Amino acid sequence: MTEEPSRASLREEALHRHQRNFRRVLDACAYPGTVVRLEVDARPQAHGAAPAALGEALFEAVSLLVDQATTFCVVDAAHAEATSFIAGETHARPCGAPDADFLVVTSRACSSVARRAVLGARAGDLLAPERGASVIVGCEYVRSFGQSLVRRSSPAGARSSKPPADLCRVEVRGPGVDGANRFVVDRVDWALARAERADEFPCGIDVLLVDRDGFAVMVPRTSALALADGKAA
């Protein structure tokens, strides 16, 4: 008979998983447009399951970056539960979207709400460009174009969602990219809002996309984007 793991062992396992995942997020930052996969443990953890509005994969990404020294805002029509959960687990302080260090856009947030939040995200200024916000966007589906650019293998036994019918191809160029990196994603509201902002470097926002299976891709402010229809983003 198999014994259930203790809470202490679950915490230790989660710590090692966070360390591996943080390394993968650093890889994603170093190689914009390259898809990595975060490990997500679907078993109940010491903190309990993340609210449905967040999901375990999006919360895993949030927990790697948000802490007590930062502020955040959840972008979702019904954000109260997710906001309370993140604040309780990370000790970060919730605030309004224009003042937040991190915007957390849930996968179910409608395009108009998400776009408005990204447009209003803090860009920093020439004296303090590091105060530009980071936007963590929950998606249904993110993959490298042709599955050839996934830099990390999937966790053993992990399943992947089937791709939605309507996907957009995104091309990333700029520092950290040899030529161009391409990936597909089910939403581009963030990219259209990013283009509309027209930030001038070094000011701007950094965007991390995370889907429900833990696939993630980083688009920093230094990157130039182009969508499949030829629009710059």
C-alpha cells in the first residue's frame, strides 16, 4: 500500500520544482520567442488548489516572479478570489492595474478587458525604465511553430491539450534571437495592445505567456513582433 506524501515532502518537492521552473523562465527571458515548459503538479499542495480563474500553470508562473516586495493586479471580470489567493500565497500587495508591477491576465479574461489593461500598464520612464510592468498572460494554447523550438522536454507522463482551431503565428526578432523565433498562440489581444502602446526603449512592458499545460514564452520590451497577417506588434 502506497503512503500519501507528507506535507513537508510536498513542500520540498514544490521547492525543487520552483527552482527548475525559475531556470526555465530565465531561459525564456534569454531567448525571446522560444517556448519552454514549466512543470505543474496537479496534486493538491500545502496551499491547496489554485482558483479556477488562475489554474495551476498560471499560478506557478506568478509564484516564480511575484513576492512581498512587488505589487500585482489580476485582470479578470471576477478577480476577487484569484487576487486573495495570490496575496495570501506570495504576500504581494494588490493594487490597480496602472500602478502594478505585475499584471496577471487570466485565460478567461475577455479581449477588451485584457487589451485595456495592457494599454494602461506602467511603462517606466527614462530615469527608471525598470519600473515598466511585467504582464503574465494566461492562454489556452502556446507552442513553438512546428514544435521544433521547445527547449525543455515535457515532464514524464504529462499530457498536452489539443490545439484550438484558431491560432495565430507570432514571429519574434531582436536581442537574444538568431534570425527569428516563431510560436503559435490562441490570443493576440496582448500583442495588439502592445503595438498600440508604441513604447520607446528602454521604457515598455515585458510579456510572459503561459498556457494551461505549462508551455510558456517570453516577449520582452526589446523584441520586435510580427503577426501572421503581417501586422507589426
